[in-house]
Amino acid sequence: MASSTEPKSKLSPKDASSYPENPVLVRVWRGNNVESQHRGAWVLSDSSGAVIEGEGTWSAPVFTRSSVKSFQALPLFETGAAQRFAFTDAEVALALASHNAEAQHTDTVERLLARIGLSTADLRCGPQMPADPEARAQLRAEHRSPGAVHNNCSGKHAGFLALAVHLGVEPRAYLDPDSEVQRLVKKAVLEMTGVEPSEFSSAIDGCSAPTFRMPLRGLATAFARVANPSGLARERSAACRRMLASVAAYPELIAGRHQRICTDLARVTHGRLFPKVGGEAVYGIGLVDKDRGLAIKIDDGGTRALHAMIVDLLRRFEFASASELEALASWEEKRLRNWAGIEVGRTQVVR
């Protein structure tokens, strides 16, 4: 096992923007030689913030990107907005999603926006080509360009808009970091992660919402808390349980039908794992009723190494059963094949 004592970082205290020299976590072999390798860090913590195991510089700040969507959604419940607008479990799951823009995703966003008196024209996340191949083919067949509703974050933005309408603030300003919407979001993220404000900063995400930079251990702590909310305040605990139930019921809405590890983790484990990917190979997993949260960051942003690490850590800590691991085996890419089907290499997680 990796030590819970973090190795000394080569991050200069005079340059907080520097990146730590993390260890190699994954190697890719071609034949008998290493062709690529991927550095990174991971950390396992409980809901108190205590680090149990880890590797790499897990106290160094990283951009958490979309992995924090469940924490960003908390004000939607705690202000009463979700109750006022009668959010269904499907709509809750979509508010946490980085989706493929399948019809089940875009139709749900459009219905929700109509119910709160807005439309897709109010989304400020920007247009994005759907990740779903069928949705892309349909757009091409209809000679249409993608819109903001196809953005993988449109569900989160619909939730932000519902919160803005409920608060009685200008919907057009819902992404402004100084708006009431984003002040509530930032407060919830800080509280869930337990990081100090001095360790916390923000920038602009791909969808134009604020994205947060913090130590990886804070992300792991927050996932432990959302998946094990009994120690939280009553309203927050209820919000977390609603999100857990929604993802368990609608795993395809948090990601999609085609090649999405978030959906597979939630579906294979029937919601016992609460997963969420973030851009540039950030990942968080909460273990429901086990007081554990796992956070991973691959330095080069590559998902091949990220996927292999996820499955390996689930196996290492016995967070998934043998049958569940078998169902997730393709994500490890232990055997690499070329276009002719010939086995040419393998992916190796370094221990």
C-alpha cells in the first residue's frame, strides 16, 4: 500500500503556480518496452478530512473542474428551489451531469427550463458538439448546428438558472462570480471540501462557470461527505441523500450510454459508488455508507491512465466486488490491440 505520509513536494513555495513532480502512476507498454507513462496523484480520505492512503502530492492545488457538480448543486436544494420547481429525480441527476447530449439529456433540460419560465436561450454555457454519436448524426442529417443545450454542462446550468429565478435575481448574471447564485455555490463547495480559503482559488471553466482550484485531499473529503451525509446539517444531509438516490436511479443521465465510466460505475454498483469526472483527468468517488472518498488527478489530463487508476484503486481497496470489477474490466485496457485485433501492448498501473 502507498503511505499516507505525503512525499516531500518539489513545488516551490515562491511559485504557487508551479506543478509538483508527481510519481509515475501508469505505464503503457508496446511489446517489451515502455512507450508512454503518466504521472499523477491520488488520495483516499474519510468525511473528517483524515487522509487514509495516498500517492503523489495530494496537498497541492488542482483545478477540480466538473467533478464538483454535486457540491455546486447544494444551494438548489437548501434554498428550496428544487422543491419549488418540483425537480424530478431525473432532473436532479442531470443537474450533476457531464452528459453526452443524448435526447434523454437535452429533452430533460428543455422541459425543466420551460417549467421555470426560461428557455435554452438563457443558457450561457455555449454550444458544444454532442459526445453521443447518434445525436451528432441527427444534427448533421437535419443540417443543424449544436446549441447550448448540447453542452455537457447544460443540466448544471439549468439548475443554476432555477436557483436564480427562485432567489429573484437577474438570470442573465447567474455565472457572475459575485452573483448571489455563485456566492452560495462557492460557500457550499468550501464547506464540503473543508479546505481553507487560502488554499482555494477559482478561474473560468469550459462552460463559463467558475471552476475551483484546491488540494486533491479536499475533493476526496467532499466526496466522502456527500456519500455519507449523516454528520451534515439536516437540510444538507437531505440534499445529499436526494442526489445519491437520483444518480442510483438514473445512472445514464449523469453521463450517457456510450463509453462513459461514470454511468458504468453507478450502474454496475447500483449506486453504491457515487462517481464524477472532471476535465483534464480529475475524478472523485464517494463510497455510500462507507465513510470514504477517493480523488484522482492525472497530470497530463489523459483519461486512459485515469480509467486504469480508477479500476485499480477500486480493486486495491476492495470497493468493488469481483463481478463488478469484471464488468468494469474494459476500462483498464490491460491488453492493447491494434486495428487488426493483434495484441500489441498493455497498460500497467505502477505500485
